[in-house]
Amino acid sequence: MNRIVTCNFIALFVLLSSISVAQPSKIKFRDRLGDTTQLVNTAVKPPKIKQPKALKNEWSIGLRLNTDGYGLFFDFGKAFGTERFGNNNSAKFFHNHLFQLEISEKKHPKEVRTNNIVGGIALAPSSFIFGKINNFYQAKLGYGQRRMIAGKPDPGTVSIHWVYLGGISAGLLKPYYLNVMGEGLVKYSKENEQYYANPNAILGAGGFGKGWGELKIVPGIHAKTGLHFDFATGRKGKMALEVGANAEYYFNKIQQMYGQKDNNFFFNLYAAIQFGKRS
């Protein structure tokens, strides 16, 4: 009888020992002083993944083709709106405060370049624009915003933005010189307007470098709006296409062509491509 009791006791001891060994390691000890049991998690915590630094600035340069000319521009942007999308998405989702500087030239729709050919013989050694009085350039400074309307959930996809801005514009009128037979280089005036009505005595244009010292500045304002498509594959790169409409108003009439109406309001459609960096 005693031997049976002893065997049962040993079996019970072995069973309790195996159960205690199989318990999770998080139960560590009993606090006798406070008479409470504390559970301590001894599992190794996964390392914290460092999120990419939020983008703050952007700059780019680009070429703009207008329905009435062309232009070069420089953009500088300050990112905002990441608090709406969350810092984890700041590499892909954000808006921009946009500052823009643009230099452009407007062509009159009646401009036609010719070589003054009579009977198959070129009387003019260089081409010229018949009836042109002034080259019309613009220096524009604008401020606005570029707001994301469709995001980039995956790398290599396109984001779509709505862009709008406005600001001041300085119209620059440069006299267009003609090389006239027997007269040399002349610019438009009431005394020699016959050369702008009859091309027979014109030998060619005076050249791009002539007239810069006689620039006339006409102040104005401008505004534009459009859609901006960002194709950049990396978070710090910038490659985009933009299409939209632009309007300009100048406080004096702009004289471009002889015999044509002078205007102070201009409207055009444009397409632009630009490249740059983000940081």
C-alpha cells in the first residue's frame, strides 16, 4: 500500500513539473511584497521602421508652347497638406505653394516670314516678317497653388494636380528693324511706313541683336489655370506635363503689326514640359 502511494506521488510530481515547464515565458514572478502577480512580456519587439523624411521643397525648369508663342519658366514650390494625408504618405501626397518666373514671346497671328522672291529670284538675302513693327516679349512673376486631385498609390504611376496662379507681367516691346535698300536699318515710324506696306525695297530683317537699347516696358497682369501630370518615378525627382489656359492684360495697347488692330488683352492655350528635383 505504501509503495502504491509513493508511486502515485512521484507520478503526480512529474506531471506538475512538466506542466510548469510548458507555461509561457511571459509569467515571470509573484511580487510577495505587494501580494500581486505581474505579467512581463519578454518577447523581442520588432525594430521600428524609419519613415522617409517629409518632402518640403521643389524646383523645376520647363519649356512652354503657347498657341501664340513660346516661353521658358522656373518654378519653386513649398509643400503643404501632408498633415491631411499623413506623414507616412508625404512622399506621394502633398500640395504646393507655387512661385513662378517666366520669360516668353508672343507672335501675332498675321506674322508671315518671307524672302521677297520675284520671278524665282530672292531679292532679299535674309528672311524678314513683312509688316512687323515690334517684337513682344513678357517677363511674368506669379504665385499660386498646385493641388493634388488624384494620387500616386504605387511607384511609377501618375499623379494629377490642379494648378492655378496669377501675378504681374512686364510687356517688353523691342523695335523690329528692317534693312531697306538705299536706307540701311530702319524701324517703324510715320516717315518710313511705306516700307511696311510695300516689301519691294526690303533686303531683310535687321537682326535679333538690334533694338534692345530701345525697349519699351508696358505693365500688366496675368492669370492661368490647368492640369499638371507628374510622371516622376522617384520621390525626389520631377518630370511633368502641364496643359491649360493663360490670360494677360496690359494697361497700354500693344502694337505688333502694321495695319492690324492693337490689343491689350491676350488669351492662349498652352502645353508645357518640366524637369526638376524635390527635397
